[in-house]
Amino acid sequence: MSERYILVIDEGTTGTRALIVDRNSQIKAQAYTEFTQHHPAPDRLEHDAGEIWEASLEMIRQALEKAGLAAGDIAAIGITNQRATSVVWDRATSQPIGRAIVWQDTRTAGYIETIRAQWAEKAYGHTGWALAPVYSSLSLRWMMENVAGARARAEAGELAFGTIDSWLIYKLTGGKVHAMAASNASVTGSYDLLNDEWYGEWLDFLGTPLALFPKVHDDSGLFGLTDPAVFGAEVPISGAMGDQQAALFGQHCLEPGMVKCTHGTGTFLDMNIGPKVAISQNGLNTLIGWRMKGETIYGLEGYAAVTGSAVQWLRDGAEMIKSSAETEALATSVPDNGGVYFVPALTGLSAPYWDSFARGMIIGITRGTQRAHLVRATLEGIVYATKDFLETMRRDSGVDITSIKVDGGAARNDFLMQFQADMLDAEVVRPINPEATSLGAAYMAGLAIDYWDSPAECFASGEVDRVFRPEMPVEKRERLYAEWTRAVKRCMGWAQGGQG
């Protein structure tokens, strides 16, 4: 099978990528495009699932063309995706009933407060996820109540719900397969980890019919075959995986205690905790890392929803920069942050604070503050947010985390990586190929069809680009982090009741 390749569809929060991967884990070709971010209200973020589908087809076409390949040259397809983004579509027409509600959307925050006393602890104990707007089940409840006729149609079995992997699989198979990868199911806030099934009691309470939900599938295994009329050939879809779990696998974190950090739209820190489920005691999320050949590997996760997208805001919202590539030079053009702190709580704060009403804040501005200080404070804010949940993970796991593998677009920023090593007091290991998420999905698909014989063969060509080691004195680290903590406290609860 050496002359054939793995196609990966990598659906991020802001764009779509298609990659062609060979047996040596090298990317032969790729194509990328951004898609529209819809903000119909300050607390809302939506995507057009139809646009995502069309963008996916076009990026696949471009990647194949760049590689000089045809659909028949693809041995298997792997999918990795932004998680918890909720799509509901008509089973008969394959048309969405409305825009997808994105995982960063916070429209359900107010409702959560009305059920927190009754459900927060119970839902966390079953799903492994702290009760927050990221729950797909809460987005579904909103759709059932606000889209005309949706609940009745759902109860009649006319509608289907899925995360982006489910949506793409349904479309690629010509509507024949309605499935979701186990890793994605565990991030919906709808899946009972203890009983390994959709959390029926919770869904009944919310009035989200079980008939909406897909079959939960191993991340590595045959989901179905592409419809030749859609894809151009009959090709097995043999891997699908949530993006952070894909990066955990793609970064070779196969043993309990191994940790990776992905810097994408948000920043996600994930630890492999092995084959036994253990619900966090300190506000972290517990999830399915991956399921392969019926065996489940679990993980702990902390995340900050807005980090890379804070840099995107600097570019598109504040118009302080023209590209993210400028940030490293700007950050290093000043000796420090000038006393400026940027808390990127643009959609609230996640682990370990879980405050949906926090809002982004820049504080410490003086007459001497320059654009470079604001850019540097943005990059530093990404790291501080990471440190918040790293310390929680250290307590939760009992493991002294001394080494972290990094990936994602921002991992190319040397300033960011060195500041991360300094603040986290751990070495930061950056691979030559930072596309760990895409590679993880490729490995899931390839292992299912014996394209690779074992994970060891997948990782044989993995090489390290650079290791960043902590250099900052302890006193300085503690002082800077204490200032960050002060800033965080000032932004908490800001949007609640329209006042701080």
C-alpha cells in the first residue's frame, strides 16, 4: 500500500484543512481556507455547516490536485474536528435546520445558573465535564425550543444531531451513516462515562430526544464508505477523532502521565490517564482520549477557549497587527509587558474558574504603553491561562509534570514557547512537524486498515525541532503569576446582570 495515501480532513474552529499523508508520516500536500464566523449577538458564535461541507470538498480537491493524485489513490480517510460544535439536520434532505452552534458560544450561560444547584455536581460526576455552555446538550435544548417544530420532528426521528465529524461522515457517505467518534461523544456533555452510553436522565430533563443522537463508534475503525458520487471513489472512512485527543495521540502520548499542549483557536492541555475512567476532583475535564479495538484510553483536560483567537482579534477586531506572524517580533521589541495584562476571557473563563460571565480585559495601561506591550500581553495571557490549569492538573494527577509536548500554529512562536517553559517550569518540546492533530487522525485511519502495523511504526519518523527549558528565576515567575491572578479576579462576573 506504499503507493497509496491517507487523506485527513481537519476541521478547525476558524478554517478547514485537507492533508495528504504518506507512510512516513510526511505531509505530501495540503490546502486550507477560513470560513465565516457568524456573531448574531455578543454571546453567540455560529457556523454554516453547509459552508463547512463545501469548503471541505474544495480543500480535498485542491490537496489531491497539488499531490497529483486522484480519489482512488486514497487508502483511507481520517477526520479530526473542532469539538462540541452542534449541527442538527434533516435526515431526508441532509439540510441543516439552522446554523451550527459553536463550542465557544455562551448563549446558554443564563439557563445554566437556573439548574446549577440541581445538576452541576451530578452532570460532572457522569459526563466528566463541568457544567458550562460548551455542552452540546445545552445547545440542542436551545435549538429544540427556538427552531419552529424542531422538538416534534426530533421525536419523530426526522432530525439528526452530530458534531462536525458526524456531519462530514453523513455527507461523505451520502446519508448512509450517522455516527460519532467516542472521543467526540465524550466532549458533548451528553455522554455518561460511567455507564458508557448517552446520558439518558440528563437528556430527558433537557427535552432533547435520544432519537437525535448518533451511534458512538471507535475512533479507529470502519465508519463507512464514501459515496463515489460525492467523493469520486469508494474509500473507507476509518478514523475520526476530536482535535485535542488527536493531538494527544499524534504527539505520541501513549503512556499514562504524558502531556501535550495544543495552541489553536483555544489552548488545550491534555494528559493520558490510561484505561480507567477517573473524574477530576479539581475542575478539570475527564474525556475519552481514544477508543481503538474496543479499548478505551481516558484523559484529563484543561482549556482556555480564547487564546489563538485572541491573536485573531488583535488582527481582525482591534486591527493592531496584519498577521499573527508579526507578534513574535513585536513581543520581543520591548523588554517586558510594561505592567500590562490581557485576560483573554472573550467568551468567559474555563478551567479552573468556570465563569461564563467573565469578559476579556486589558489592564495596566499607562501613557507609556505601546502597541508592542499589548501584543506581548496577549501572548503572555495565553501562557498564564495555560498555567492556571497546569497547576490544577498537577494536583489532580499527583504527577510532577516536567515535560510538555506542544503543537498547533502558535507553537511556531519562539517567544511564546520560551515564556511557556518559564512560567510552567517545565521543558517544552516542539516537533519538526507541528501538525500533530492531523497526524493523530491519519494514524487512527491508517491503523484501522493496517496501513501502519502499529503505533510505533507511525511514530518512527517523529523528530524534535527544539526543546525550550525554563530560565526565569522563581521569584520573578511567582510575582508575574500573582499579578495575572489579580487581573483575572477583576474580570470575573463582569457580564452577569450587566455589571461587574
